[in-house]
Amino acid sequence: MNPTLSRGGAPSRFVRGRGRGGGAYRPYFYFRRNGRVIPAGGNRQPNQGEPGAPDAPSVPPATRQPRGWSRTAGKRGRNAHLDCSFLRPENYAAPEDGLQVQSIAVDNPRAYSGWRLYFLREKYEEGNELATRIMAVEAYYQRNPHTFDFVMIRDRGFFPLCAAGIKSDAQLKEVWPSLSEDIREHPLRTLGTLSLAMHTVVVNHQLDCNDSTTAMVSTPEQYVLPTPRVRKIYARPDDFVPVESIEGISHSRVDTLFSIRGFVSNVGEPSYSLTWQAFRCSRCQMEIAMRQRGTFQPRPYQCKRSECVARDEFVPLRSSPYTRLSIRQIIRVEESSLNLVHDFETSMPAEMDVELRHDLVDAVRVGQEVVVTGILKLQELGDDTTTGDTSNQMQPYLKAVSIRDASSIKREFSERDLEAIVMINAEPNSFKLLVQSIAPEVYGHELPKAACLLSLLGGKGAETEAINVLLVGDPGIGKTKILQSCAQIAERGAHVSGKRGAQSAQQLGVTFAGRNKRVLQAGSLMMASGGGHCTLDDVDKLASKQAVLLQCLQSEEVNLPLAGAFASFPAQPSVIACANPQRGQYDEGRYLLQNINISPSLLREFHLVYILLDKPSERDMSLTAHVRALHAGARKRARIAARYALKPKMSDSMCEVSLNVPAAGKDDDTIKTEDDNDSIMQQDYDLDKRLEVLPEEGDLDLLPPILIKKFLSYARQELNPVLNEDASNAVLRYFLELKGSCNLDEDVSSQIGAGQLLAIIHLSQARARLDLSHVVSPQHVRDVIALLTESITQTSLKEGSSRQGTRGGGGAGGGAGKSAQLRNFLELTKRRSAALGRRIFEFDELKEIGTRAGILTGFSQLVEMANLGGYLLMKGANMYEVVPD
């Protein structure tokens, strides 16, 4: 039923279908009144346009409600002030937004052949401000031919634009002094100006090359290839705006240039669509470009030239630069900032969707750290049916204009941060202060905390190998708290908890997500690659994904099987994991692998393994006082803020650092250690006691996690220590003593190889970074040796060296002599007997001990040799007694 027409008003008519004479795509039913298009059923104001009616506010075309949309879709709630010129969904059939142009006439001025590629509405006026700025930018490009390769720019369709070069040009600054402000506040118009200037320079350069080619033609009959028209060129600005936090987004930043730094967590599938189609009028040869939207492809129904009356016979131009096939891809970036500390159990880092177009598509990979610069936009999410909110929800996103790899971009530290770093380094024992500041809720366990701290200081880039740490112990000892604290202070970290079972197992490797499984999602191992750290809580419960973790630690890559293909992603994370015993409490009478559900090959990939046991000791009274003070609020770090106002202490451990010098270091004479003349292999050197807080020292002024995070990031970024001659001799001496402690057993000594040596070197370099030292001293090596000795002692050197102490070492087994196997077997049997308090063993128990000793074949003959030699006495059927020494 047709709507009732107004009486006495301006002439109007109701039209069904497409109106004659218009090129725009209109709704199926619409009104035409006073030259305006009103959709049928839209939110037309009452009495609007009638004579004598009060003036009603005009409704812009973007807010009119088309036929078929719900009544609530056009309402605006509290986010009404955040609206912008975001493109409507494809099923929107109403007239386009006011900022969008449906069709254009290609009437370029003679001076600029690509004017309509960059300015759809604005006409060229010679001598105005815009034309002057374009000429000034052209002159800047022509003055720097070594910076801009015009032939490559024409072929690639884009060019990088560094802020330092264009801002420092004096001639351009005179004509365009507000360039930096304009590109921040009005990026679309400014980038269009810069791109049009480059387009003009490329076209003129191409014409000059063609003229020289034509002059070289000897005969007129020789064929010359036609010159293709230059397509649209995009400017990719760099360093025009600083990196900001996602939390700083406000309604005033919409449609401005914004830059964020983060990790690519999701990569969508690229989509292709025809956005513009060029046509030529067959009568007047006028070129017309029409915007294409959705599945319907409109064609011009009237020539844009007023003198021409052509209504049909418009020829599509496929090779025209105004016919553009757009490539679009959506990625998700997880924010990376030193000013934010996240608790991965309760909150996650901020994320933002980024729209990539043209040459930026497929320019990133999952897990890569990037700096994205783009124009901040808002998109509508529709009605929230869960809460009953009918107002349109708005979500910010970036339309990227440039992407850079952040691996080569250094972090910036303020003077306040550098003062705090100097203050930490000025402490008499900064190693002790940092260790105690990690998970202060957990009392004691200084050596495992120190191992985790050295792991966080290593693994930066490809030059330094990752340091993997495993904590095994009784439940409730505080392993999870230590891991959560490490995840908070890691510069690039990911946390996975095995308590969630299969859901957590899916977060390790690369997977496909989304409704259609077309979105590539980076797992925790990919997010922590490139010098990052992945903390795995209850790694023994991730039994289904231990193979993925093992492959990542061994080959430093994550594989993804596809249909008919195989994908491989590079991943080099450092892993800090913890595991609980299978029987609820660690049984010292059983081997390490019998207590936890971890394969021997995976256990071998950890450089340091510590066993945390809940034993009665003299520390129980101190532990009780620590817990009481923690819950009473006495350890709230109230004096942390006052550290910024203090002046650095001048002591022997003070690092001579200047705030203007990015890299701080120490000389060998100013290393903050005691007893420099002591031996490296000193037996009475107790690192655990040196890191423990003594009662006479009182409470330490512990550091907040955000300050520890900045200190570790500065040390990893600015320092790359090298070993001096004394430190190299100390490492060599310890390595030879470690190999000599294997009782000259060829099989066991072969397991102490290059992997163990590299672990000592990397740990020593991490220990030197903690002191902000450029040189690894023997005192640094002594602390590392104390950590390694404790780890090897707790896990048994002979079986631990084959499972956890050597990366790259071979496994135990067949190839050694019978005498060496017998010595190994008898020593492990005596240890097991002492641990269990009995000397009678069954044959199956002895066979299990032999398997742990690396005896895979000929075990029955070995037991007979032990029986004949008097080491084992047969007490019955398959029963043997161990003869003590």
C-alpha cells in the first residue's frame, strides 16, 4: 500500500524501483521530494517540508533508517558521540554516508593526472594552499633521488616516508610548517597530498624515460610498447606519532593517526572485492568511476558530463587505474607495554583489531611483534541481546597505514625510569633485592627464584639461547605464585595453566579459530617466541601437548598440519614450568621421572631443575611470621614511591651510569661481590644463605613488579656481556671437573657435552646483565656454578645429566662396556636401598633400576655377574639382597 502523499506541500512522488536519471543505488521503495531521497518507512520527521510547519532539524543521510531495518537499529545510546564515518554493512541499501562518494567523473587537471585517485570531491584550483603544498612536496621528492626510487615505487605501488627526513627539510618547512600536526589530526587528507605529489613525480619520471626511449628508436616502423597508466600510490609514514597505549583511546582521537605496539595474536583470511569500476561513455569518451558495494554491481545510467545525454552504452575499463580490486585482511594485535602489568589468571592484555589493505596484507605472521600506525575508527557491533541493551555498541579499530617489525626498535625509557634503574643497581646486593621481590608471598626458595630471574634475563634475540627452568615439588609450596610473578615481569610473556585440561592444551600451539575455522590463532609458544618467556603451570597435566612442547624446544619451530600441506612457524621461547608429583607428595625414595608425568626427552630440555619439598625446618617460625605480616598489611611496599626521591648511593657496587648514555656497565673492579680472591669451586660458598633475608637486616624495601619489568627490559636491551679470560678459565675448570666426576665412565661422561657448556655460558651472561656489566667476571660464574650444583645435587648427577642437565647430549644406553654398566647399576641399587631402608628387591624392581641406568639389553646376564661377584645374593625365586659395602 502506497503511503499517503502530503496535501498542499511541495510536489512529491512515490517511486518503486530505481529512479530514472540517477546513478546512485537507492532502496527498493523511496520518495523523491524537493530533490531529496527519502526511504520508505524511514525516520522522516513529521510535518517536515510542509508550508507553515516549524523548522525541524535536518537528518543527515547516514542516520536515516532504511526499509527492513529494526526500529532499534537507528538509536544511539551513551556512545552516540563516538560515531564516525565507518562503512555500513553490505546489506544496507539506503543512500551512502555523506562522506562517501558513489560515482565520480574523471576530470583530472592537466598538471595532475591522478588527482581524482586521491581527492574525490575537491576540485583543483591553481595557486591555492593545497596546490602550493603539493608542489613543495614534489620538490622535496626530486631533491632526494637517492632516498626514493621512482621506478620501484611505480611497480610496488607504495613508498616508505620517514618522518626525520621530511621534517628536517627547510624549504618544505617554510611552505608547510604544520605538516606534523596535520598528519596527526587530518591523516587522510595529508596522506593524500603526499601520495599525489609522489604520483605526479613518478608520472613525470615515466614520461622522461619514454621520451628518451623514443629518441633512441632508429626507424619509425619499430614497435614501441604502450606506456601503462600509473595506478594509485600509497604513502607509508614512519615515526610521525609516538607509540601509545590502547587505554588512551577517547572520542577525540577518532579519525586521527594512532600508533600501538604489540604481538600479532590472530590473522584472518584475506578477502577480495571490487571497490571501484571505471566506465567510458561511448559518445563523449568521458571516463566515469563508480563505487562497487556487495554482490550487486551498479552501472552508470547517465553521463557525468552535462552536455552529454548518453543513457547507456558505457564500456567498462578493466585496465584503468580507477578500476581497483581491493584486498582486505583483519588481524588482532595484543598490546605490549612496559607500563602495564597483567595478571594472566584474572585479566588479559588489551587487544585491538587492525584492518590491512593493499600491500600490507600478509605482511605479518602470528606471534610477530609489530608497531602498527593507522587511523583510529569505530565499528558497530549491533544490539547486545544478552544484556537487553538496544543501543549500538562501538568498538575501536585501526585502518593501518604502515607496519614495522618491532624486533629492531628499541624500547624508550624516561628519565624517571633511568633514575629508578640506577637506584636498583646502587643497592649493595641488588641480586638479593631482585630475588626477594619475585613472588614475595612465597617465603624462602631463593635458589629457584634466582634461577627464574636469570632465565628472564636471558634469551634476547637469536644470539642468546633460551634458559629453561623446571620446578617440581609438593602442592601448596608456592610454585604457581612464582610462575605468575615471572609472567607479570616478563617483557614478552604468555601463561598457560594446566589446571584447565584440554582447553589449556589447545593454547600451546598454532590453531584455527573462528566460526569457519579460517582465523589463524597464535598459541602461547608463538606469543613467547623471539626472546620471550612462556610459563607453564602444571606442565605434567598437558600430556596431550607435550610432544608439541618438545618439538618446539628441540627444533625451535611449531608445525601445523594442513590439508595437503604442512606449515612451520619459527618459535624460540624460554620455558619456566612447574609440575606436581603424581601421588600428591614428592617421594624421595622414587626417581624424579617416577614422581612426575613428564617424558625423559622433555625433561632433558630443561637446563635447571629444582625440587621444592615441604620439610619441617628451623624456618617454620620465620615462615609463620612472614605470613602473618603479609596478611596484616605490613608488607605493602609503602616505601617504594620514596625511592624515586632518594639520591643514588655511592658505593663500590655503584654503576657509573649517565642518564644520557643508553648502555650502562661496570668495570671488573666494581663488581658487587665479596671475597674476590676465593676459589671458584669453593665448597663453603652458600648462595642460598647470601640471598636469604637475615633477621638483623629487617624487612627489605621490595620492588614493585612494574619496576622489575623495566629493569629487566633495560638490561636485556642494552647489555650483551662477554667473558673475560678469568671467567673463561673458571667455566673451563668447572666443566672439566664436572666431566671428571663421572668416574671416567665413557657412557655417562659423553652426556656432559656442548649443551652443558653452553648452559653455563648463557647463565653467566644473564648473571652479568643483572649487575649491568658488560664483562662476565669469575664472581658471576661462581653464582651460576652454585645454582647448577644445587640443581644437579637435587636430581642426581648421573641420572639427571642424561635427563635435564644437557641440551643436545645423547641418551644413555647400549654401547658401554659390561663393567661400566655393572658399576652404574650397583651404585644406583645401593642408593635405592638406602632411600627405601631395605635390601631385598624383586627381579622386576632391579630391572627398573637397570632401565634407569641405561641398561636396555642383557640385563639377566648382568644380574648373574653381580650374583657371581658377590654384590647381589639370591634369596629365593626372583628375590635378591643387596650386599652393603
